[in-house]
Amino acid sequence: ARTNAKHADAHALPRRDAFVRQLHAEIRRARRSGAPLALGLIRIEGLDGTIERYGTEAADAALRCYAREILSNFRAYDIVAQYDRDRFVVMFPDTAKAGARRALEKAYKRAAETHISHAGQSIPLPSFVGALVTYSPGENAAAFLERAERALAEGRARGERGVIAP
């Protein structure tokens, strides 16, 4: 089950290890049912710039905002977790690439329109780059995650922004 992040900070989201356990379960389910499974890996861009300009507390506020307001608006059965400090991951069970892409693009648009209040200042929320991949039959969880990481790294290296769906 997905943690409701509406009233929690980023640390209340499941962490990477809990997410990986869920991913194994969803892969088994997808193999049995043949249902599609999509995975989005999101990296917050410009977090270092936020730290330099406004301080660490502002960057932490930005991460909490992502957890509470940007990434808490997916369907109840989509699974969101904090992957590491500046990356989040979203699993979309029973979802083909087009539907997952629409969901991530809505989150991207919401992030672009969001400001956080910190120390009496209105600070634009840093944007993100998100890579979207779909499960390939026979693939294990590690390979699936590695493919998402590679797509994200390659897209960032090309200077892409928004949602990358190779």
C-alpha cells in the first residue's frame, strides 16, 4: 500500500528498500496476469542551486513539497517512494506507457506552477526530469530499475527536461 504523503514529509514516503520489495511483488503479478507495469524515476533538478541560493532548509522544504503535494496525487494504488536524496520513483501497476506518461506530465506541470514559502520568500520549486519505462516480460526487478536509471542518465546527458519515455 502506498503511504499517504499529503500530511507527511519526504521521510514518511517508503524508502528504496521497501519499494524494491513492492516492485518484486508487482512484477510477479504482471507475469501472472499479463497486465502492463510502468515505472517512473524522477530526479529533482537544481537542488544544489536551491541550497546555494536559499540554504539546506529550503532544499529540504522543496523535497517535502514534492512528497506532500506533487507526488501524492497519483492513484491510490500507484506506489511512490523516495529512491535517494533527490530522486523519487513511481510504480504504475496495470498502466501502459501512455497513461503513466500523462500522469508524470501532470506532476511535472504541477511542479512548474508551484512555489514554496521559506524564510518569508516565495521560491519556485525546482523542476524534475523523469524517465518512464515499461516492464518487459522476463525482466527482473534489478534490470527494470537499471533500465530506468540508464534512461534517466542518458536523457539528462542530452539536456532533456520533463518526462523522457524512450
